[in-house]
Amino acid sequence: MARKKTIKISIPKDVHIAWERDFSFLGCYMIAEQHLKELKRYIDVGYTMCAFYHKNGHVIFYRSESDEKNFDSRIAGRCLEEEGFAKHATEKLKKITDEFNAFFKKQKRLSKDNVKQFFRMANEHFAYHLAVFWSADYIRKNNLDKRNKKIFGMLEKARKYNENILPNIENWIAKQDPIFSVMRPKECVDYLWKEWKLQSSVLSARDEASFVYFDKKNKYVSTGKRAIEYKKKFDKSFLRRFKLSENILKGRPAYKGRYKGKVRVIERFEDFKRVKRGEIIVAPVTRPAYSSYIRRAGAIVADEGAILSHTSIIAREFKIPCVIGTRIATKVLKDGDLVEVNADKGIVKITKKSK
């Protein structure tokens, strides 16, 4: 019997939680593969590692900060230096968005006839989505002169055009046979084309707790106690770098203003429905589908942060004081905590912890 290859998982010193939200194992595995393979294929810029922890439809996604900065600056640099590339990326994104919208209307079930088309579209869409989103965000923060405004406008228009595709992909996956949601893309293809079967115990274990790691040479999937152990190691490395100082969280202003109130922590998207008028939403990120509940908030504090993220856009639209990019707000704040949000400076101060 061949010996099983030992995979060495290396935790980058600058690892952090890139995002956290409700997501299927299949959807997140696609995104992890795309980071290491499809981005390089379609736009010639990629990542060196990524990892995620999945538990019952909720995902924590890890990346290296230096990886992110390298990706953002290089892809934005291409858009600024090669206007033809910016045009190519936006046109490709709009085209694949139209293709996906047509696919969702026509195809109700993942099948032998459409499974390869679905994964091909997902790979291409993600590459150009990331290229457009992070180029626009980088340019907005760093280089918004007269010439760059034209490129930014082109990128921003394409970003808005495609912003519902990733949530729609997840919604479509959720309507399929539940077995697909905890498979890898290749397993879905083999299941439909070769009538290949995977033990139900393996799929159940993935849903209950799984950790997936990718780098340039390796990919690794663990479940159960081993998966939980890896999550703890990655979290410990991340939290070691970001600690509270004098009960103050620091981020970036998304919409200026000041507000004092009680915290409502959002762990799952459904938690937005629990928000009471005047509470301070503390979430990894927001979603368009829950805008009517977000409107109730007195302020918003988010772990994640991009000038063009939905969190920033909805805060500006509703004129709600908002601090983004705190990284650890959902990890250190609890329901009922009293905080002061100073979105003029991007600061959140804890004034009283709930019992």
C-alpha cells in the first residue's frame, strides 16, 4: 500500500481573516482553487496561499496580507498602465455576468449537460470580478487623478453590473441536491459523468467541520478534530497581531459621523433580522438582501473593509456612521456592549461590556 503524502501547512506570519460569511463548502473550495490557479490563468496575477474553515454552511477565509497587497497593486497597476487591459477586464466581466444570468434563468439543476459549463463560468467570473473590484478600490484610495477617474469609472460601472453574481451562485447551489454543497468541483463532475460516489460519512464530516489549505504546491483537506485544530492555529496567529488597546478598535471611515449605542453582533446573515432600531451593527460584512434591516442601525462596524464594498456603499446611501476594516470587531464585541463609534477618525471605543 502506498504511503499517504504528508502535507506541511505553513502559516504566514501576516495571515489574517480576509472574510467570513455564510457559504457552501463547494462555493468556497471553488474560490480557494481560483486563488491559486484560475487568477493566474485569466489575469496573470494570483496568490501564493489561502485557506478556509467551513462549519455547517459558514466559512472563515484566510489569506496573507502581503499576498493581498501584491495582488491589489499589481492588478491596479496593469489597469492604470494598460488602459486596454482595464477595458478587456470590464468587458469580460460584463459578458460572463450576462452569461451567468442567462444560465440561472434556463438551468434549474446541476446536470451532466451543464456542470462543466457552470465551473468554467465560475472560474472566469471570479478572476475578472477580483481584477475589477480590487483595481477600482486601489485606484479610489491611491490614484484618483483626472486620467484615473476615467479608468475608475469604467471599473466601477462593471463592478456594479456584476455585484449580485457571487450571491446568486450561492443561492443556485443551495437549490441543488444537498450532496453537491459539500463536494469539490471535480467530485461534482465525476458524480454526474462517471456515476462516482463518495461515502456519506465523508460528506457529513466536511459539513460539520472542515479545513482546506492551498499553496502553490499543495492542497489539503481535513475534517473533525484536525480541522478544528488548524482553525485554532490560524486564528491564534491572526489574533496575535491584532489586539485591543485601551478598549479601542481601529479601522477606516466609510461614512463619517459619531454615535453611541448597544452592539448587535451578526454571526450569520439571518442575524440581520434581529437588529433593533438604533443598535450598532457589528458584522464581518453586509449583504444587499438585508438592506431593509441595516437601515434600522445607528452605526455600522465591520471586520472587513473596502471603499467599494457593500458595507461602505450602504452606509453612504443611508447616511449611517460606519467604520470598516477593524478586523476583529466580531471577535471582541458581544451583543449588548456599549460602544462609541467615531467614524470621523475610524475608531470604536468600548465604554461598557455587557454582563
